[in-house]
Amino acid sequence: MIPVGLLGVGTAVPLHRIGQTEAAHFATMLSAYDDEHARLVSVLYRRSGVRERHLAVLDAPPRVGAQPRELQSLFDAVSPGDEKTRQGPTTAERMAYYADRASPLAAQAAATALISAKVPTTAITHLVTVSCTGFVAPGVDVALITRLGLCPSVERVHVGFMGCQGALNGLRVARSLVASSDASHVLLCAVELCGLHLQYSNEPDTIVANSLFADGAAACVIGPVDEDGDHKWRLRAHGAGLVPDSLDTMTWSIGNHGFAMTLSARVPGLIETHLGPWMSAWLARHGLSIGEIGSWAIHPGGTRIVSAAEKALGLTSDAGAVAREVLAEYGNMSSPTILFVLKRLEERRAPKPCVALTFGPGLSIEAALLT
């Protein structure tokens, strides 16, 4: 098989960001039903491990005393007794924001990736897009072709509704495409506007989801690399698995008022129980053991997720340090987040081999081995 590597990675986030204290206050003004709910929001946001997040819905930077409508135009504060509006904007209203704001963010990340890779747009033969937070056609893929000036004959693949693991699914597709032709260069772009799906609820699991998710885009150029060169990370293998008896622990469904996520408190425990045996078996098929892995790119689905992965694999807290940094600085941006982690590890010349690891609805495991 042709050696395939990451030639360049680019990231982008919306212009305006909000600190977690301000985000908790914003959520409280929107939908806190009573003082007890407001206290719960404050506590859960503080425990999230997130320091600040970038949100595409923001039209202005947060400031003390500002009301929701002074900062953005999608979400309104509601009365608990108003059954017609207490669930927030309709899905159609949220999708209109996605259609308007996802493509520019994706293009920004993709342009940066092309510059980083030193690959001209004329060399891109295939385009893989990844997203689970919006639907529109013509979509982000067509927008990237027109905004970046890619050849209209670029062949497109979209990886949709795979959740936080989508970028690794996309990398698998990209690697296969490059391996099929030594002339191929694939542009992969993942973009998510998770903030559009804030849910009005006093359920702890929903509040936790609201406290974690953020917006961002990441892109990479995948192409053939020199087998003897060591300056680019090579994609060596991919793996996937389903955790037994876990189908209801992480779900992502489309409702009348946005996309609703279920994130069970059982997830960290399931990871602790099942990840280690799965990882050992998968690495063994590629002649490696957990102890031989030089660095770990763990998707920061939350602080407990990162800690559970470390515990399951017998790692120290240093293994997930970069994941925690990304979570604190950006929140969980769903699919692009793992590329933020990989980019930071590559910039720091993290030791190889590296395993990129994500978890998604199912509960599913997705991994990539980079050497």
C-alpha cells in the first residue's frame, strides 16, 4: 500500500468566544426555571473542564449585564409556563444559522490546511467533508469547491451524523482514496456548530451537554509520503468497535427544536471496562502493545472521558494533557476536536507511534494509528 500521511492541518473557530462563567449566566437567563436550577447550571458548568468556548451564534463579544438578544438573535429567554416556546428555536431556525455560518468557518480551516501542506488547490482530487450538526444542500462540500477555487471535477464524499468520531471516519476514507492512486491528494474538512443545539432543560445530563459543546472547524490534506521520511505523520491503520450493551448511553437525534443529545453517566465506566481489551487486541494485530505507543490523541469529550481512557489503558495523566488543554480552551467541538489535538501534538513533536482515539454514538470506539 502507498504510504499515506498528514501533509498539513488547519483549524478555525468563530470570532466571538464566551468564558464558562458567562456561558452559565447566559444559559441561566435563557431557561433557568428556578433558583435551584440556576445553582445546578452554575455547578455543572464549573465542573466541565471548559474555560472558554467559541460560538458561531454570537454576534458580539459577551459583556457584563448584556441580555441574550444583545449578543445573538437565535435564542430567546422563555417562561416555564409558555409551552409553545419553552423548547427554544425550531430546528428549521437553527438550520438556517448552520447554512449561513458553517461554510465560511470550514473554508477558513481548509485554506489554512492547504497552506500548511504546501499543496496547491489544483492538486486536490478528492474532498471529504464531515459534519453532524447541520443539513443543507448544496452543502459545505460545494461551498468549499467554490470558495477555495477547487477543480469542479473534485470527487466528493460526506461523512454525516457520526458524532465526535466523524473525523477519524473521514481519515479512513481519505487514506483509502490516496492509497488507490499515487496522484491523489484529499482535502478533509470537519465543521460543527454544536452551539446551535443548546437545549432548554433542567435535566442534569442535558445541562452537562450544554456546558461542553462548542463550535469549530478543522481540515487536513492527506497524500502520499516518502516511506523513509520522518517529518510527516503517516496513517498506518484504523480500527473500530462497539461497546456491548451501550446503545442508549450516547445518542444524537433530530427533534423539532434542534438535535438532542443523550450522554449517560455510564459512559466513563463503560470505557474503563471495555477500552483496554479492545485496544490491546487491535494494536496486537499491528505488532504493537499499549506500552509501545509514544503519544495519545484522546478526544476530549469531557474530563471524565479523558480520565476513563487513561485509566483503561494504564496511562498517567500526562497522556491526556493535550486533550485537556484543548477542552479547556475550546470545549468539545465534536468531530473537528480530535484534529485540534493531533495538530498540537504534531507541533510539539510528540513521540511516535501515536494513537488517535474517539468515542461516538453506539457507544462506539474509533481509532487511528499514526507513525
